[in-house]
Amino acid sequence: MADKPPRRPRAETPKGFRDYFGAEVTERKAMLDRIAGVYHRYGFDPLETSAVETVEALGKFLPDVDRPNEGVFAWQDEDADWLALRYDLTAPLARVAAQYRNDLPSPYRRYAMGPVWRNEKPGPGRFRQFYQCDADTVGSSSVAADAEICAMLSDALEEVGIPRGDYVVKVNNRKVLNGVMEVAGLSGDQKETERGIVLRAIDKIDRLGPDGVRALLGEGRKDESGDFTKGAGLSPEQAEVVMGFTTAKRDTGAATVARLRELVGASTIGAEGVSELEAIAALLEAQGYGPDRIVLDPGVVRGLGYYTGPVYEAELTFEILDEKGRKRQFGSVAGGGRYDGLVKRFTGQDVPATGVSIGVDRLLAALRAKGRVSGDVAGPVVVTVMDRDRMADYMAMVGELRQAGIRAEVYLGNPKNFGNQLKYADKRASPVAVIQGGNEAAAGTVILKDLILGAKIAESATLEEWKDRPAQVEVPRSELVAAVTRMLGQ
């Protein structure tokens, strides 16, 4: 019996991953360029780090830490060292700050943009690879650095097209929460696991609601798929103290601060956190960032364990329709905070740091929902091929267009069927097709077909529009670049 031929590989993306095509990539780059402009204006420098770090460098600050590779895509190399794809852009920065501490200025301001990978359960809109856009200040313990990050985040959102009133940057302080946990009897190394569960539970309050968070503070919670998440095991009295913290926001920053002072009681660390929040609010107000842009909100905790002080989150406040047609707020698109202990892991010395991370894909989705990006990106001018033997002439045309700064290409498929060339141009969203057959070559002319207007005329253009700008014109070959430029409106 003959051996079966090997099975062909399936042409599909791995679960939890996706592919990005032309318009999406172009939109993302344009958005990131605008954000980078804001970061540059604030004095931040770009940094690119390797996608691969040692598991040791990434640290124990992942959602699950029972195994070396839990939460990350990790493997052992030939030297038996554990390596992993970076989980975020913050841990690599901590490694860089320690490795190059004698060469970098202090404080060191940097921004970074790129993909990160998380070995987590994928779901609708939740992928294992996604882009982040970070900005951090390493080497300053002043809360002015935290206030600056919040102001810069606000400016970045407005720069890319999220108007004031459609977003709010919420600010809190983990020291305040630590004070509340102290009051609730959750301080000390022996309670580290419970504190971690509490942090992650509070961080999900917008998604799970008060009842879902209470369940996670207690015995645990089963989600809609049937998966069970173990809770912190707090008593009802302990849970009530924590829930009081999540509802401490008042109508004004001053009233919120007063309520937080009540909650932290005699806790020294808690009182320190409240004072830092007051200082941040004053610094932001001095720069003109009022509650219409940035507010104090105890509901923000950020789930990662490495935050040590102020934390912040940018939330979009406008409504969208979910997959079932129900209205809901868009939610968070960025977050960050102070992480003074992360670099110390490498150096043994205190190195204060603070920063923010923007969820690039979520922010792009928000801009699409607001109509700030359309998904329509103009394709190249297509030079069609009427005669294979005259390919050099067509290449000369496309070369002239490109040198004039016009995006252009020669049709490289089978030119036998001219209709297929125009179908190709339509599929490429080409604005103009350049046509030169034997008659036009002999006459020294080219035909320019306005594909966008041509489609429009077929639908609803008026006679006046047609007369003003016909969909097809013949011009001298020597005027090719000038004529195409006019048609493109450049």
C-alpha cells in the first residue's frame, strides 16, 4: 500500500492571533506618529528593545506565577535558560535602565511602540499579540513626573482625534489602597496572594460590576463559560472595607480626598498616598488640566503587582453598540502608574519610575467608532500595460510619477485581458489608471481614467460635475505628471 502524501498545512492564523492588512497598518502608523509627536514635544526619546527577554528579566509580576512560562510564551534555549516573548514594554525598560545606567541621563524619558505577547485565553476582541505604545520616566521620585505623564496622555488622546468630553484620565494611588488593605487586615508578606487577587478583582469592576468583584473578594466567581476563578477568601467585613474604597469617588477632588483620608485611618502609607494625590491634582490644575480632562478616582487600581504609587487610566466616555446592538461605554484605552521597585530587582538600589501604556488596537477602534479614521486609504496610480513589448515605456512612466512623489505601480499581472487590469485597479483602490495603447503612443499622448469619479458618475454625479471633470481625459505624454497631480488634487 502506497504511503499517503503528507497533509497540507492549514492556511489559518493561530488561535488568538490575527493578520493586519494595508489600511489597518497605515492607520496604525499614522496614529502612532501623532502620538510620538506629542511624546517628542515633552522631551521623550524613542527606544526599541528586543522582542525576547529572559524570564528572569520579565520577573514574577505576571498574572499567574506558578510556572516559569505562565502568562508568557516561553521556552528553554540550548543553555537551559528560560526565554520569553515580552509581556509588556515596561519590564524591558527596567532591564535597559539597569543595564545602561551609567550611560543614560537621569531622569531618563523614553517612549516605545511595538507588539507584545500574552499567553492568555483569547476571546472576542482579545488577542494574544497586540500593540502597545508606552512613555516612561525613570529616575525621578517627584509626583511632578506622574502629573506630567497624565497631562501628556491627555494631550495624546486629543492629538489623535478624541475630543475633550469624550475621555477622562482617572488618577489614583496604590499607597491609598495599601492603607485600606492594612485597615482590612491584609498587610504583611503572608497576605501577598490575597492582595494580588484583590487588586485584580477591583481592576475589573467596570466589567464585572460590584457583585462580580464581591464574589472575587470572597470564595470566587464562575464566568459565563463555566470557568471558575478562585477568590481572595475575605470575610464579609474585610470585603466591605475594600468595596468602600471602590465607591469613594465624590463630586469634587477635594471631597474624594477627604473620603480617602477617612478610609485609610491611621495608616501611614495610606496617608502618604492621599497627600500625593493632592499634590498631583494641584500640579495638573496649575497647567490647566481640570476635571473635564483629569479626575481623582479610587476605582482605578491597575491589576499588575509592580505598581507602587500613583496609577492612572484613560477611559473613553462615549457610547458604542456592542455585538448584540446594546449601548455601552467604550471603556479604557490606556493605563499606567509608578513602579519604583522594578529596576531595583536588577541593581539592588532604589530607582523610581513612572509611565503609561496605550492600547493601540483599542484606541484605533475608538477612532473608527468616532469616524476619525475611515478605513479608506487611497491606493496607487496604476499604469496599465497594453503591449508587453513596451514594458520599458510603462516603467518610465511609473518612474516619473514616483519621482514626483506620487504613489504608483505598473500592472504586473497577465495584461491580455484589459478589463482585469481595471478590476485590479479597483481592488487596489486606485484613484487613477494610466492607459497608453499603440495609437496613443504614436500620437504622443496618454489616457488618464479617473476611477473614483468614474464610479461616482455611475452612481449619482450631476451633468455639471461630469462636464467640470470628466472621468477620462487624453493628455500629451509630456504632461503626464502634471495631469495626474491635478486629478489627485495635490
